[in-house]
Amino acid sequence: MKKTVLLIAAVIFSFMCANAYADHLIVYDDNNDLVWGGNNVGESGGGPWWESNRVYIGTGAVEGLKYEVQPNDGQPKPCTCQGSDHPMSHGKTIHIATHDESKVWEWTAKDGNDKPEDFYRWWNEEGPGKDGYDIDHLLQQHYAVADLMSGTGNGDLAASAAGPAGRTTRLFFQSVVMPTATTRAQKKAAAAGLTRMPRTIGGTFRYENIDFENFEEGDGDIYGTNLGFDWSMDNITVGMLVPYDYLALDFANGNRIGTVLYGRYDYHITDMLTVAGSANFNYMYTDMNTGGDDDSVNMYGGGVGLSLTYDADTFIPSFGFAYQYSQDDSDYDDDYQHLVKLGFNLGTRIGEHAVVNIFTVWNYDVTSYDIDTDDDNYFDMGAEVNWNITDAWGFNIGYKKVADLDDYDSNQFYLGTIWKF
């Protein structure tokens, strides 16, 4: 991975203003030199930079901070300093503050103090750097969205949800910690001791459309499969899940493949009430091509889960909790994640061979990052229909959505089959 900043990188951390995309204050160019960053930002309704009342580096956010360029005299004299190390027009003030405005800093361009390196020095000696906001860390975070999606997301939950961290933790939670309810025929067979097929193999085909909403070229599709195998004896189940994804994104394409090894123990408190504990170890390899660079990242992790299920025949509510740790080898700061998941699944049996499941999962990132991020939680929600054609063979079809992330939207459809032998 290069430290060079791509323009698209900033969108993950930014918000919209004045009908233009926000970007960062200063960035590294291809020669690793500091230059002024950002898009040209016009007044409401837009306009070229020379008609702008907001200047070149715009208004936006970097982790934990927001900023705005303010013309002091009300008569801005725009320059062409964007993307260069040219002096900024004198009298321009960069207003920086925490999101709650509890701390505010201001830097004004003037003679001898108007270039990116001057701003960089001020940051460390007088500005946010004195309060722990490491500008080198912030610059390091400004790499492409594709890099963020190759590992744990580096503090950005949108990238994490679309990346391998989101894939492996979601598989563990919804396939092992809190799986969907069984059909009435399966329940009767198990109660009568007729289930003598301890091995299960299955596959799921997935299509997912993702959209980084504040990123003009942030749409894309993910095509994937999950292959799974498990072996059960009494109340113990051990198994393996093998996810594969092909990422066809507007800004990159790539492949990722991994494995989730898990174990689960079910304890039947009563005929209707079951508590289960589970654990997993996972690994995912991602190879991403952004058009110029090929970046490969290894991510690994593990976690534990606990669930409670009440089987009232027609309705089967389940509650689940899980903790998952993930880390990648990108060598960037914040290359790890501590994620807590709380979920609810309601299964409704229809006839003997079908069951409908409706689920929601709350995801909370409890990681203490070097610089706090704006978003630290989101929801997975969806529905799934399972139908067992025979005692040994069945299929499922489902829909899942990621919700409550400021700059990210996702819709996934999947079709799977399962075979017991």
C-alpha cells in the first residue's frame, strides 16, 4: 500500500456541503510531498472556483474534527493552490473544531505562513496536535476506500461492514451464534431420535449492492459464496465456513477468500429452552486492484458467542450476544477492531416443512482508536425463508440490509442449500 492519498479516500470521513464533496486540508501527492487538498467548492447552486465563496479546500471532517475555510474580509480572492504547495490567499482562515465545539483552533494564511508545510508546523506546535490529534495519523488515514475495505476498516465502520471484518463476524454470528430456526418436521425428527445424520454440508450464493453515499463513484457489487461443513455429536457441533467474494466496485475490483473454524455447545435447560455457547477463529485474504496498485491484506481474528432460544412450536425467539476481535497486517494505525454484536431472531413455523425468520443485529465498535470516529454502531436486519424438501435436503432464500451508517448503504440477497448425510 502506498501512503499517497487518492482523492476518493477522504469521502469516507467527510460530509456534504454546498453541493460539492468535502475533502481534506492537506494531503500527500505522488512524490510524497505535502500539498493543499480538497475539491473546489462553490456557493449553493455550485460554480467555478473563481466565483466561489468557499475556497478550494472546502469544508469537511477528519476523524474527530471538522473544519471550514472562512474568508475574513468577505471578499475572497480565490487562488489555484488546490493540489499544489502554492501559498494560500492571505486572509483566509481555516477554522477547526471538535464536533461538539468544545475545542476550537484557527489558522490564518499570511506572509511567511501560507504554505502546506506552514500549516503542518502550526498544527503540531500550536494547533490540534497539542491536544493529541496526530496529523501524521490523520494523513495516514487518507488512503483509498479500497485499502480500507481490505482489512478491518481502520476505524471506519462503513468500510468494515463491507470488508472482510464484516463478512467473517456476520457469518459467525448468524450461522453459529444465533442460527435460524428449524422446521416443525426437523423438530419432530430430533425429538423422536430419528435424526442420524451428524454431518451437514451447504452452500450459499450472495449478491450485494453497496453504496458509499457521500462518494460520487462509491457504488459497486459484491458477488460471493459461502461453503460450509459441520459435524455434530450429542450437543457438540464443530465446523468450517469458507467465504469467497468477488468485488466489482466502481473504484476497484478484487477477490477475497477465507475460513471460519468454529465450535458450538448446546445445553437444553428444558424441552423448550436452550442456551448455547460458541467460539471461532477466522482468517481472510484480500487482493484488491485499484487500477494502479495491487494491495493484498491478511486479516485474522476470533471471538465468542452466547445465545438463548425459546421454542414454543409456532414461534421461536432467539437472543444472541457475541464479541469478535479482528486484526490485519496493513501496518496502518488502528489496524484492529473490537466488535460487540447483540441480535434477535424470530422464527415462525409454517406447516411441517417451512419456517420464516426475521432478524436484527446491533453492531457496536468498542475499539479505543487513536482518534475517535463519528460512527461506532450500525444494524444488520433482514428476513429469511427456509424450506426442507426432504429430511436430508433443503434450501433457504433471504435478504439483509445494513442500516444506520451515515455514509454507507447495503442490500444483499442470497440463496442457499443444505444437505445432511
